[in-house]
Amino acid sequence: MSKDTMLKFYIIGLSLLSLTAFFLAINSSSDIREVRQQLTEKTRQLEEKEKIIKELQAKIEEKNKKIEKLAKENIVLAKKLKQIEEKIKKANKTLRRKGIKIKLPQGGIYISPETGENILAFANTMDKSIEKLLKTMADVPIGVPLYGKITSRFGYRKDPFTRKRAFHTGLDLKARYKQPVFATANGVVEYAGWMKGYGKIVIIRHKYGFKTYYGHLSKIRVKKGQYVKVGSVIGYAGNTGRSTGTHLHYEIRRYGALINPLRLMYLNRTNSF
């Protein structure tokens, strides 16, 4: 083989080798770019997931704070409800001392201080109990029928007319002429009119055997058989009947027996029958 032929083959071989190397380089660059693109996409996806995870963590942290706050509020509420229950127990004792028997729950539903379990049910029970208590208290003649100084107390005293020792069946409260007189409990008017000694008087029959008398009125605003609510104006203070000046004679009886009105005017430890 001549030198020229060998040179030609040599040149052709080099060309083929160069082309092969070129194609390999092109393919290698394309693979690298594809790999880089895939890595870039994976990185972007990871960043998005990391962002979502951070957002979820922030929401979880916020919810945990709310749960912690609610748990603290539940503990406070549980303590408050326990205090209300204790007050209801005391109210039960007060009513029993007065001879009034109603059933108000004591030692109610157990409340876990940590979780506030059953707080709503317990609160509903307390709400019903308080409503019942308030209703009972409204049916019992507690409070004052007229705001005025006590001028004559319940019990024996010197009669203002005869000057002899005599029993006073109620309290005398100093008043202005035509000062409003209020019913001290819910009830039905048993009598409204004139009565010897009392002058113009209103007698109201209440639950639990109570009756209240409002004497020496100047004017009566209710009629026999009328139902009146606690706090209603039933008449106005005056000086009718056996009276030495404008005042209200206030009297309480229970099952016919006289009761010192002072024992029901103010709720405290001395109030008992």
C-alpha cells in the first residue's frame, strides 16, 4: 500500500474519531442539562413542600396556643361554677331554716379542672337551679315594702294611744304621704279595703303559708283576687285607721302565726324560723 493511500485512511480515521467524540460530547452535554433541569425541579418542589410544612407548623402552633388558652379558661370557669354551686348549697340551707323545702342540686356533675369536661352540662344544671332559686325567693316575702326608718318594732311596746304595754304585730315604717308601697313577694290579694285598726289595708296570700299585711294606706291600687308580682305597687302610704302619723304598718304571718318581719327583710345568718 502506498504512502498516499495510508495517509488517506489515516485522515479518514481521524475524522471519524473526531465526529464520534463530537457526538459523544453533544450527547453528554444534553444529559447534563437534563439532569440539571431535573435537579432544579426537585429543588423547587422541596422548597414548596418546606414552605407548606412551615405554614402547617405555624397553624399547629396557633391552634396549640388556642387550646392552651381554652384549657386555662375552662379551669377558671370550672372554679367559678364550683363557687356558684357552693352559693346554691348555702341558699338551700337558708331556705331550709325558713322551713321552705325545694330541691336544688348539690355536688353536681364532676368537672375535670385540666380538661373542663362536662362544663357545659354542669353550667346548664346550675342555670336551672338558679332560676328555681330565684323563683322561690320571689314567692317568699323577703325584702322591704317601703324604704323608711323603722319607728316601731315587732313585739311588746307602749301603746301610743293607751300608753299601756301592748303587743305590736308588725313593723311601722316611717313614710311620706302617698309614698309607694311594694309587694314583697308574688301572691294573690286576699283582701283590699278597710279593716278596723289597720285602716285601708291590703293582705296578700303567698306560697309556703305566708301572708303579708300592708296597713294605714292612703290609697289601694289592687283588688281582691288579683295576682301581684314581687315589686308591684299595691298602694300608697297614709294615715288611715288607728295611726298617729303617716307610716306603713307591715306584718307577716305564716300559717296564721305572727313572724317578726325583720327576719325576712335582710338575708343574713340571723334569718331563721
